[in-house]
Amino acid sequence: MKVLVCIKQVPDMESKFKINADANWFDENDLAYRINEYDEYAIEQAVQLKEQTKDVDITVLCIGPVRVKEALKKALAMGCDRGIHIEDENSSQKESSQIASYIADFAKDKDFDIIFTGMQSQDRGSAQVGIIVSELLNISCVSTIADFEYTDGITVKRELEGGLKSIVKVSTPAVLTCQLGLNTPRYPTLPNIMKAKKKEMLTISIDNLDNSESLSDTVSFYYPEKSSGCLILEGDDAELADKLIAILKEKTSVL
């Protein structure tokens, strides 16, 4: 069985974000980066499938500048077999359909049985890439899976509103986008980190893949406007009531 895991390197959400000079994305200087959280569930599920069935070959793919190789190295240390780095210095400016077209063009002749992706990325949060990949490859897709089982076929659970879950059975090939709670991603052990250094890492230029035109552009990127601050009133009940009435008379037309 051939499995492809698509991951993204995103800024650590604890970083201090600044808007870049063009006001269309973050200033990437001084940001720390990590694997997108939802993509870690995708990696873990692929590795668990390999441990279960043994005859599984896992390719992990990441699009971005040279720094994304660190994300690929971690994925290899978690148990993936080879890394594919699609080098694109401007990947942060590409929208979902473009990213999906690169993945689909790479995967179209590789006969992958399962393609795992995260449900969404933590920076853009579009939740579109995996679904568009399935459409471009003309294969089945189940999104936001919260449970996975493989026994002569794929059975997954999807979370619905109101605490309900739907059970979906799907045949291969298929794209599965992974949701929070699917599993608990493992930490790479030191021996596996050392083994990962010997695993194949292939770099492909973005110029060698289908480059679809952007369907949307980021017009502006800005901090949300700060709302007015709050006022804390102190005193006994009678004093609080008098203060509140005075504020309502002064600041509003309620009274």
C-alpha cells in the first residue's frame, strides 16, 4: 500500500506576529515554525497504519522554502519512509487551489492508495486543500475524520453537530483530512531521529509542476480594531446601582 501524507510548516502560534511591508502576510523574520497541528494527526495515522499492516510505504510531502525540510525531518523521525520537498519560496502567497494543484500534479502518476492531509492549516484555516486534491485526482474524499479503521477497506467517523458522528466506509484510492482527536501524535525518539538522517529526501522545483493561476488575491492584511476597554465598578449594591445609572445617562440614550 502506498500512502502520501501532505504537511505544512506553519508559524508557532506562540510567536509574536507582525504584518509584513506589503500588508499581505506575516513578517516571517524572527518567527518560530512547526508542523501544522492537524498534519501531525495525519502523520501519526499513516504510521499507525504501517504498524498495523506492515506492507505500507509512506511518502511525506511539504511545499515551501528550504526551512520546511525541518518539518519533513520530524515526519521522517516519526516513521515516514521518504520526504518530498516541493521548493517554493513564495508558498505563503499561494492560495488553496494552487497548493492543491501542485500536490495533485506530483501524485497523479504515483498510484497512492491513501492521501492523508490535515483538516486545515493553523495559519490560513481554509480547510480546502485536501478536498481540492481529491477533486483534481478524481478520487473519493472524506473530510474531518475523527476515527480511522482499516480492515479490508477504510471505515472512518466524522464529527457532526450536536455531538453526533457519521460512519463512512470508503474504498481506495481516497483522500482523508484529519481532525483533532483522531490520535495522539508520537514524539520522535533519538534512535528514530538518527535513522531519519539516512532516509531519502527529494527536492522538486515548483517550476516542474502544474502551476495553476490564483483564483483569489489577498488585498490587505491587518490587525482587528481594538474595542473600547471595560470599566469595573466597585462598592456596595446601592453605590453600584447609582454609578451604573449615571454611566447610562452620560454615555447612552437608554435612560
